[in-house]
Amino acid sequence: MNKSLILLMLGCSLPVLMAANEASTAPSTVSASEVTAMQKQIADLQKQLAVIMKQMQETKVEHKVVSAQQVAKPVAEAVVAPTVAKEEPKKENEHQFDKGYIAIPGTTGAVKFSGMVKLDMIRDTRANTSEQTCVGHLPYALQMRNPNLPNTPAAWKDQFYMHAKQSKFRLETLVKNKSGSDVNAYVEGDFYGVTQWGDAFPNGTTGNNAPQSSTTYTFRLRHAIIAYSGLEVGHTTTTFNLDEIIMPSVDLNGINGYNRHALIRYTHKLGNFAITAAAEHARADYMTYTPTPTANGASATTTNYAYNTQDSAGNLSKPERPDLILRLKYNFDNGSVVGLSVINRDLRVQNNAALTGNLPSTVDGKTYIANSWGVNLTAKIMTVGGSFFTGGITTGKGLGWYLLDATGRSAFFDPNAAEGQKLKPIEMNMFWAGYSHVWCPQWQTTIGLARITLGTQGLSNARKVTQWYEPGLDRTYNKFLINTMYMPEENLKFGLEYFVLERKSTLGYKGLGHRLQFAASYNF
């Protein structure tokens, strides 16, 4: 190796050594730790220089002579100059989202997929209670009038079927805006688009068709909501209800089922207090008298009283404004909640269809109007260890569209009645209560009961009922349940529930159901 190259390497190290020497002899402004760090860096450079010289001797590589100053300057700067970490600029679309959300690249939004897989196994020991409980669909036992009828629902016992219709999917989106007000939207649906509501009655040829229906899965919309700064628009559970007070149940509807509607509502919060105003989809669901003419009453298969839960091609529901609801809610710090809701409705039915049978009927094309109202007071009271009491009282007129069991029973429509009496809102009262006890994080037991009474006395007295298939108008619904749920893992749940359902009519007939249900579900 020639001298010039050695001198070059020494020249590279000289400024470094001088800098270290100056640092060591400098005034006390340079700390001992800084001097030690510089000396370590010099030793590392000397080792690197030795390695380079060895490699040059082995490979005999010719190097251009570079001035010692040009080489030493960057080396000395590297030794003396402090290291400063560069802070990367924050991207505009970097936001913090709750667990489960997936950020969408290039946007300020995120999506979340969730849902539930559930299997239900149901055993009925009396008349078929259907795939989801609704007392208003429970078949009446009609042997009281004709004991020689073998194909009435009361004769069909010990029924069993399975389905997975409550399995559901949910898609949520969340967008974070510069204004600080986020936009949240979600869509959820299950497979209850086709529901078997009890036994097909009266139809002596096909009888109980529940096994066939339980294998029919049709997707349906449950919730579709856009939420922004206290405003909600879309389709979801009615504002007349409080979601927080729904009792745990294995069955889809449980004790206190409420309907879902298209709506628009706004909630204003003041600490633990919240006030909500809503406008919801209106429908004049009603009962009417439609006798079927037959030569032999015992061979007829159509009841005289119809419960209209949907608009028909005959007497139409003709809403001219939405139902108006105001709700007050207070959340306590321990999780308890109290809510009070009031509602005002206009029921409108257009008389387009004549009654059948031997009764006179007037078709005038007029729209008949009846005003209805309701009050709903509910509460959930937390106790010890996550256990709680829950209950509510509902009273008013024309509330069938808002109570699952009483849908189709808001009013009674009789086109032959006197003027001003053709459309009558039905008085309605509901009471329910329950207690849910948490034994430990894995086990929970719930017991509850409910009673709904309809003011239908006297509405059917004007009609002479002689057919065996006509029980009269519904008057009372009773429900009782007890269940136990086991949660061995997060989101995994097994439940066993016993349900008793009773339906009573104005003519004294009953429909009674005993239901034992097991379910397994997993939320994802």
C-alpha cells in the first residue's frame, strides 16, 4: 500500500482526533458523557479504517486520491453533529376508530361487519305457538262449540321444529368529519321474511304446516339508519319503546315485543337527560266484520272477524300525516334508566269494499277518521352484580301498530254503523315486569310476565255468531316466561326457555300454548 493512501486515511482521522482533543480540553461547557461518546465514535472509526486498509491490500484496488479535507469534513460532521429524529407528517385520513372498524384507505371513514348465527329448537305441548311468539296469532281451541272436530289446533299437540331464521347480518359505516360531527349508518337484516304464525287454521286438509315453513328462509330488513349529530332517519324500533328495557329472552320477541317503523327523530341530550321527538310511518290497522256465506256453517273456513295488519285492496288505510311521538329519558350513573313516551295518531280508513254475506253494506268511498293516543312508562333498575328489574305500563287508544302482540287491532271498522261510529279506536292497556339475575359472568336467569287487555267488549254483540269457527274478537293476552342462559365464551351463548301463552276472546274462547325452546347463538 503506498504512502499517499495511508496519509489520506490519517488525514481523514486527523480532524476527528482534533475535534475530540478540543472537546476534552474545552471549558466545562462540554459534559464528560459527551466526551466519552466522541471517544467511542473515534475508536469505531479507527476500526473501520483498519478494515478498509486490509481490504485494499487484499484486492489491490486503486483509489483516487481525495483530499483529506473533503473526506474528513463529512466524517467530523457525522461525529460532532447531533442526531435529530424527523417527525413524519400526519396523514389527513388517520383517525382512531372503535374496535372492529376497518379504516377505508384514502378516506376518513371505516366499515364494520357483524352479525349473529343462531339455531332455535322449539317443542310445543299445546297449540302451535309459531316460530316467534305473538299471542295474537295463537290458535283458539274451538271444541267448546263443536267437540267432534279432530283437526282443530287444540287437537295438534307435541310439535317440534328447528330453524335458523334469527341469524342476521349487519353492516356499519362511520365517517369522521372535520366539523367534529360523525356520520354513522348501518343496515341489518335476518331471515324472518316468511314466518309461520301458528297452525294454518282452519284447513283440515293440510293441517299443521309449520315444518314446511321452517325450511323457508327469506331475508328481510330489520334496521336501516343514518345517524348524524342527534338526528336519525331510516327504519328501526319505534321511539315509543326504550331499547334498554327489553328483557333477555331466547325467543326473538320475548315478553315486551315492539314493532319497527320507518321514522325520523331527533334527540337532544343534557347530561344524563335526553329528549327525543319523532315522526313515524302511520297505518290504520283495524279489525272488521266479514262474514262468509255458506250453505252449511260447519263447512266454512273463514272467520267473521279479520285483523288487517296490511293495506288491502278493499278498505284502505289512508294516512295523511305521520304518527307523532315525544320521549323523555333519564340515564342513571349505575346503568338504571327511566323513560316516558307519549304518542298521537290519526287513524284513517277509506270505505271501498262491501261486506259479504247476508248483511247490508254501504260503499260510499269516504275516508273515516279517528284520533288515538298513548302513554308508555318504562324503567330498568340495576341491583347487585349486574342483575336488574325491568317493567312498564302502557295505556291509550289505537296502539296496535306499536305493540307486537296487538298489531292489527288499533280500531274496529264497521261501515254499517251509525255516522260517527264507523271507525272506533280500541282501548288498550299493557303491563309487564321481570327480573334478570346474573349468577356469575357465565350464567343468567330471567323471569317475566305480561298482560294486554283490549276494550272490545260490546263490539261483537251486534253480530249474531253461530258458526263453530268464530271465537269473537280478541280481548286479553297473557304471557309468562322463565329462561336460563349460559355464556361459556365471549359472544357464545346457549339458552333454555319455557313460555306460557294465553289468548282470550270476547265470547269466552281460549288459545293456550306451552313452549319449550333451546337456542345456540354466536355473535361476530
